[in-house]
Amino acid sequence: MTTESKQKAYFHYALALFVTLIFALPLLAMLVTSLRDPAKAAAGFSLWPDSFHWQNYIEAWRATNFPRQFINSLVMALGVTAGQIITSLMAGYAFARMEFTGKKPLFVALLATLVIPFQILVIPVFIILVKLSWINTYWALIIPSLANAFGIFLFTQFFQTIPYELEEAAYIDGASRWTVLWKILVPLAKPAITTLFLFTFIAEWNDLFKPLVFTSTKSMRTVQLGLTVFQEQFKVDYALLMAAVVFVTVPSILLFFLGQKQFIKGIATGGLK
């Protein structure tokens, strides 16, 4: 390696470290604040606690019904994630492998829905849920988000990277389209499945708007709504709030690190045609 290439490598490492520190600073601030004395945490920011108040985590856990809220968030996130994976798989296969009238205009129209925020649709969706008596139920948290244009686009692009010869061999052996999809393509689509799983699960886990609108009882609150307990009109208990945020953030971080390799692979291959 030449001197010039070494200098470029050191520069890239230094730049990557600098960017990493910038993104890690909010996490560090969250952890430090969660361990500070509540009175001192309200007085000002610090990068290191004067003393470690581990009881903040115990008090934060007791302040609201976190076990029930974790279950609600988990049911909502897993239900929506499973639904989006299934619908995206089947729709992505149809757009990638099947020919039908209006395929391209329909695909373009589908992608156009990505620019429509859910908040615009919330009133008609709410009216439908009221008619079905689904308000304050898991159905209200799951059903409106079972399909997603991003997931369909991701699987469409991914399936187009798989050689069609694999499917032709299965068709010659008498396999149906359904068998080809679930027995051949789905096992090959693990990177795309992991990518959509992480994107959807984390988005649903962090969602505040949908549970706020479609639920009104404490028993149906999610972890994001649980965080509002620590924020009053004229006072915010920053130490306990950050301790609660740690509880809420840990599942998303763990999921990302567990599926990091498949996530990167899915992003890299999903954009190829």
C-alpha cells in the first residue's frame, strides 16, 4: 500500500469515527441523563453523571404499566410486520414475474402512494374502524397497515435479480406458481425479508400517532404512549423519562444488530435489477 493510499485510508477511518461519534452522542446523552439525579438532570445537561442513580430505572418501570404496554407494542409491531411481509411477497412476485393489463401504470400508482402520509387518511380509516367496532382493539392497530408500497417495491426489485431459469426447472417438474413462490423464491429472499422486517418492526414499535388516535384506554396503550407519563404540563422528569426511553429503545437496537448482515445485503441487492 502506497503512502497516498494509506493517508486516504486514515482519512476515511477518521471521518467514519467522527460521524459515528456524532450519531452516538444522543445515545450517550440518553444513558447519562437516565443515571443522573432527577433534580440535577432538570437543572442542565452533562456528559457524565455526578453519581449513578440506578434506582431511576426501577422508578421508571413502576411509574407506568410497562409490561402491558410492551405486550401491546409487540403485538402491533409483529402483526403489522408479518402482514406486510406476506402481502409484499405476493404483490412483489406478481409485479416481477407475471404479465397483466395495466401492470406498469398500476406499479407507478402504487409507488406514488409513498408520498401520501398516513395522517391524511386517518379520518376515513377511523370512521371505518368505528363502523367495525374495532376502536381500542388490536385490529385497529394492525389492519390499517397490513400493506406497504415500499415493501412491494423492495420485493419486486429483489425478485427481478433472481434468474428465471430456477423457476422454469420447477415448472417443468410440475410445480405451480404458489409452490415456486414459497418453496424456491422465499428461501432466496431472506435478505429482503430481513430488511422489510427491520424497517417495519422498528417503525411500528416507535409509532405514536396510530395508537394515540385509535385507542383511548390505558389497557391498550403502547410504550410510546407510556412515555407521556413522565411529561407534565409545566414539568418534565428528564431522568426517569430517559430511563424509560432506554427500555423502549433497547429492543430496536438489538434487532438491528442481530439482522445487520442480512439488512445490508438486502439493501445492496434490492436496488439492483
